[in-house]
Amino acid sequence: MSLSTTFLKDINIIEENTVGLKKLENKTILVTGATGQIGSFIVQALSIIDSIKSLGLVIIAVGRDEAKFRNKFSDFFSNNNIKFVQQDFKYELNWNFHTDYIIHAASNADPKAYVTDPVGTMNGNYIATLNILKYAKEENIEKLVYISTGEIYGEINDIEPLVETFSGYINPLKVRSCYPISKRATETLCISFMSQFGVNVNIARLAHIFGPNFSNKDSRIASQFLKSAFEGNDLIMYSEGKQVRSYTYISDCVSGILTVLLSGENGEAYNVSNMKNAISLHDFCHHIAEVKGVHLKTVVANEEEEILKTPINHAVLSDHKLKKLGWRPVINVKNGVESTMKILEGSNK
């Protein structure tokens, strides 16, 4: 990731729109999934925001692959407030250090893996969080934020924005349900640790997040289409793209997560979403094609592509609850796509 002008503008947006940054003074924050799209952007932002650097914050970045971490953070090693910890959450934690805050962003969020490794997907969500919560309990941390998903709301036919108290139907007999059901169960696990052991938790339910920092193996549609267009390829859709989502640019997502961590009411879930970006998949892809000057085509889906499709046709997450904390999303879809392309261009120079 290059520290391009566009990337630094994204960081400024995070600084301006996060509510409660001063609470990080002389604190230590642990971020799991630090090489993933969300976790890496959080670590990068926290490591270079000037107002945070002056607070004496220490960042512990947790990931499975140190080489991947060093590649992703090659431009950030001059910032000695980042420490890397290698950990596979399949195993018990053997940590002997303290942290004040935790953002638990480690998760298998790859739709192809939901089909090819559903057991690993469920274990990864539940077991990893169980281990993190045990550690949080032992260290008596100030707050843990669990990064969840709008998919926990289930199959929705209503077009009203989804509020945090809603719970829709998920078919437990579908393999694809391994992801949303394990996320639901893990949310309850977090709340159970709060009730039984006094661990302060919040849940951040992410809308459809897009932006840079995705991996080449990321099979999510937004990442695949951004990558394909960046490489100059035409975009191919396997449906009419009528599914409506509240697309949220990554800098807005990160400022939302940090606001939940620092200003959210304990035990509450908050959607991290931008309702102004509630558009169809077709329109989202059209913005990408328009920005990069490629074509958008529709073809008939084969059996494999049909299996990967989510049954959720309408998933606009209400952003009202998080806005009540003082947070505001500011990036529209087209500007977010343009920023993504500029940052990717900077990364390849």
C-alpha cells in the first residue's frame, strides 16, 4: 500500500469522522485480521493519523502470515507504534501481554470458502472469537468490538432499511448459511461473555464494504469487479444485478468501527452503513465500468456461480443508530471507486 495523496485523504476522513479518538491516549489496541481488508486499513490508519500518534497509542496487529503482513505494511515500518503478533486462532492463545481495546476483525469472509470449507468457516468465526473473549476476560480490557455482518439479518423481502433489532430467516440446511449463522452465534457469544463475565463488548455489523486493501484471492463481488476493471478487463455479471445493497467505502467503514469502539454503548450492535449509497449491484458495477472505461456484460450463470449467490435480495442497513453517536459517512459510490483506482495505481508504481 503506497502512501498516495488519495490514501492520505482517506486517512484524514477517518480522523475527522471518528468520535472519541482522544480515548486512545496512552492505550494499547489489538486488531485481529490485521492483513485482511478491514483490519489492515484500521491498522494503517491508526499508525499514521497525526492526532493519534501524539497520544502514544500502541497497535498490536495480529495475523497468521508475517510475510503477508510485512508486504502489506512495507510503507509503515517507520512507525514504531506497530507490533506484529503471529497467531492462528485454531489454537489456544498463549499471550503474555496486555491490551486495552480489541477490534476482532479476523474472519473467513470469502464466499467461495463458504461452499468449499463451511466447517472451517464456522469454526473460524466461533472458536477464534471464543479464544479472544477468554483473553479479553483475563486482561479485563476496556472494550472489544466484534466485526459482524449485515448477513446476520437473513433473507429479507421487505425494502425498509434494516435496524439493529431486526432478525430475519436463515435456512440452517443450506451450506451457504455457515457464514451468517456462525456470525449470529458469535454475536450471542459476545453478549454472553458480557452478561456472565462483565466483558464490555460492541458489535459492528458491516454493510457491503468496498475499497482498496483486498487480496487477490478475495472472491467477493465488489473486490473481484474492482480488481478486474483495474486490470482493464470487461466486467461480467451472472445475473441482472437487481440485488440492492448499502455500499460503504472503506474509510467510512473504519471511522464507523472506531466510533463504535470508542463511543458505542456497551452491549449494543451498530450497523456500519451508508444509506445514501443504497443502489443495485448492476448500478454499482456500472460505476466501476464507467470510471475505468470498460464494458459491463451479463451472461447466464453456471452451476458453480449459482451456488455462490446469496439468497439476500435487499440488504440496506439503517445508519441512524450510529449517526446518533455523531458519526457521518461521507463518500459516495462513484467517488469511492475513483479513490480505489487511484490508490491501486499508487500501489503499483
